[in-house]
Amino acid sequence: MQTRRFGPQPRPVAEIGFGSWAIGAGWGRVEESDAIGTLNEVLDRGVTFIDTADVYGDGRAEKFIGQVLQSRRGEAPMVATKAGRRLNPHTAAGYNRKNLSAFVERSLHNLGVDTLDLLQLHCPPTAVYDRPEVFEALDGLVRQGKIRQYGVSVEKLEEAIKALAFPIASVQIIFNIFRQRPAERFFELAQQRRVAVVVRVPLASGMLSGKFTPDSRFAADDHRNFNRHGEAFDVGETFSGVPYEAGLAAVEDLRPLVPAGATLAQFALRWILMFDAVTVVIPGAKTPQQARENVAAAELAPLSAETMQRVGAIYASRIKPFVHQRW
């Protein structure tokens, strides 16, 4: 795979990474053997950036990652975890030095490391970006050697732009064929400040795999069932906030654009990589086979200008009215 520079640091990362939410919880049951096999597969395929969070299965994903990395030799990937969503209630005031330190200690234990490569605030309330003391606390954790650098994961474009006022290394944001707004202005600002852009939900919760139908059903413990309308957390995390039937219709319009020999999922990942501001895209996977297919997207040829324009037209007509100004 091609590599891209990760923000202000010289260390490059492979342009396709791995998101571990699915092997933690919230996507239906995943056996431990499948989780371990999937992690080993992505590392064998050249992935050098793994994203996780302390709430993915209440630490389950972090522990799997730690177990796998301790069993392997060679250079370890960059592991980015997240903190903040353990707060109850989830308020800006909870993002304080004491709580952040406790969250970091828990993640260090789960991952079996002395220092976290990257700590990301986990979609905090917008008011956090008006509290410089939060970022001062993160600076303190860097000085203590608990974290090497820090960034943020955001729901809204407004939050991503606000975050750039602080000395962050990265912004994690939803960006895909169904959520194109970050490319309008944010990407340029991130490049100017040399901030890494980590793209999550690249396949719109699997909608952009092209495998769903009006009759598809999801397990009770799958967020595509229990968060379909934002019942548990921000609805933008589930199918990118796009109504299910509207997403299916857009997928049918996209199918003719997929190159021969490629899947719609690979096409959707390659579309994201067409944007230079993107540092790494982090599709999830629940099996080694899914992981192999995701990584293979890096082998696709660049998409033509005509194809990019046609994708833009499908977005404008099918999807934009539902999502563009909301996030």
C-alpha cells in the first residue's frame, strides 16, 4: 500500500488502516477467534494504523489488539485509542484532568503498553472546544509520557474546525460517498495546519458494500438495528445518517461506476483515497476475508474525473438533502 504522512510527525502510515469497533461490540456477535484472525490479517497485509476506543466492548477491542501485538515481532503499528464516552453523564465538564488520566491508565492496561501512540477525544460535546483546559490536560499527559500525541474524533464539521485551534495531531471524521461535506473547506484547513485526517464510517455502516436489500435484518446487538434513528448515540454513525431506503437507491445508481473486478466497497474506499487531505481510512471488518477485501482497495487505479463527477451528482440528487447541513 501507499503511505501518507501522519500530521506533524514524520512517521508515515499505510493509507488503509483498520477500525476495531466491529470486533469490540455493536455490530452483532464476533467470536474471539475471528477478531484475532482479522487483526493478524490486516497486519499481514501491511496495515500500520489501528483505531480503537475504550468503550468498544468495554475494553474488549483494546485487549484483543494488545494480545495480537504482543504475539508478533517487527515494527508495531500506530494504535490510536479514544476516551470520553465512558462518562455518564457525557458532559463537557467531565473532560477534565482527573477523568482523562483515569481513562488513559485503563487503556494503557488494556493494550499492555507504557505509552499510547495517539489518544483521541471521543466525539465530545461541542462545548469542549471552548475549554482550553481540556487540551492543557492532554499536554500534561504528553509531558508525563502517558501519550505521544493527541487528536479528536468529531461528529460535526463545526467541531473539526474548532479543534484546529489547538495543537492536535489528528481529526477523525466521517467522510464517504454519502457524507461529502468535509471536502468543501475542512480538508484544506487541515492540510494548512498539517493535521492528519482519519476517515471513519467509510462504507456508511456497510451500506456502501452493496450487500443490503429492503429485507436485510440486523441482530439485536447491532447498532444498525438499535440505533437506526439515533436511539443510542448520534444517528450519523449509523448508515451515515442516511435513511435506509434512500441509501439503497443511491447504491443502485453507483453500481455501474464500479470498475470490472472490483467490489462496490472497494470502489467506495478508493473514492475516499482520491482526496490528498485524507491520511488514513479505517474500514472495519469482522472476518479475515472482509479485511483482505478492504485492503485490496488500495490496488485499484485512480478514479477518472468523469467518475468523480458522476459520484458527486448522485450525492447531490439522492443524499445531500438528508445530511449535508446536519453534520
